[in-house]
Amino acid sequence: MTKRPFLLISPLIILMLFAFIGFQENKGLTDFDKTVKVTLRDVGSKLLLASKDSTSLILPIKKVKENHYKLEFQNQLVISPDSLVNIVNASLKKAKLPKRYIVEVINCNSNDVSYSFKITTFSEKDIVPCLGRNLPTDCYIIHIFFLEESSLFSPYILAFIVLFLVFAILFFKKWQQKPLLVTKEDEYIKIGHYKFYQDQNKLIRDTLEIKLSAKECELMQMFSNHQNQIIKREVLIKHIWEDNGVFVGRSLDTFISKLRKKFKDDDTINIVNVHGVGYKLEVK
């Protein structure tokens, strides 16, 4: 029995799809970390310039835990809440990072929260207090907490995966409803030692191939489907000639004679003339 190719490859497709999703998710998380660190370094640079400091260093950006990062400075600086909010907003927006986040400014010495604000996707829900009041020169660490999924996994890729799965399910169901098709090379009728390929108008015995004309092939179809049975002469004439041209008196006998010659090397096959009735394909 022929197996359906789709059933054979579908597990492989599913495994490849999950591998692709896993790869994209891991790649997305890695890209997210890199993007956040570059962006926070940009934020730190702008804060130092706003504090009129163009020489001190920004320490390595650290990931505290998932969605939580911190920005540290080599020296003390002045922080203006107005500048901090604007700089962070602009930098994160430019980097296309998550739009919901909380920023906390921690005093290095007391470990107290010197300033914080919260940004959401709805401006009326944003919490941005104490604007216009600068923080004194001191040592500060800036923490940022992202409030949504920390993945740059493209929504277009997600849409593609969903569409692919829908298509695969529909294709699978449609394929299940289709009958199995056998290739033309496998369609034949056994006649003694011969194979009759009616769609290809030929007989094959071992390596010998015998071509048949259209009429010979139509006769062989009748005989092969009624082996060792008498077929009346008028049935053969009606089937082959009635709607396919003009029948000449000796036409049937002529084509029968031609078919006999095709089987002349096989004593187990004979087309017998049953006098006054018709013909019979005898296969011993």
C-alpha cells in the first residue's frame, strides 16, 4: 500500500517549525539584551552631557534579572527629572523597545529611591512626578524595569507561523479526503505472461514492448476485462465503432487477426472465434 508523502514529512515539518520558533525566540532575547544595553549607554551619555560632564565613564550596563537593567556612572552627576524623562523616552522609542516601563534613580550611598517615574501606553496613566526639581550632585544608579514581553520576536514571524499552521491543517484534511492515486506506470492488467497498459496503448512481456493502435487497445480493454468469457460480436462492434466512425464489414475480423499476431509467441493465450456468437480471449 502506498503511503501518503505528507504523513511521512509532516513530523519533520513540525520539528523544523518548533526549532525555528525556538531559534527565533532565543535570537530575539539576545537581540533585546544587546539593544537595551546600547540604548541605556546612550541614555547615560546624554545624562552626563546634560550634567556638563563629557569626560567621565559610563560603567558596563548590567542585567539584574529578566526585564530589569541598571545604568551606573564613574562619577557623581546632577540629574534633572525633566531631562531624564525626555532622554529615556526618546532613546527607548528610537530603539523600538517596550513602551511600558518604570525608571528608578537610586542613591548609591543611602540606597534610597531619589526619583522614579512610570510610563504606559496611555499617557493619562503615566506617573511622572516632581518635574522641575533637580537632584543634587551625587552618586546615582538608574534602574529600568520593562513591564512587557522582553522579546523582539517579530509579529510578522508570529503571523507567518499561524498562517503556516492553518495552511498545514487545511492541506492535511484535504489530503486525507483524496483517494490514493497510482502512477500510470503501475496501472496494468495481467493477461497470461503479458501486462496490458491500457492508458499507454501497449503490451509488455519481460523486456518486449508491443505498441497497440487505438482500436486494438479498445478491443484489448474489452477482452482483458472479460478474460475466458464470450463477448458477442455485436457488443464489440457497438462498443468500439458505434460512436467512433464508420464500421466496415471486415474491420472487426481484421483487428482480431492483428491482436492474435501480438500473442503468437505465447501458447497460453488465444483469441477464439465462437461461430455465430462472437469472440473469447482464452488464457490458460
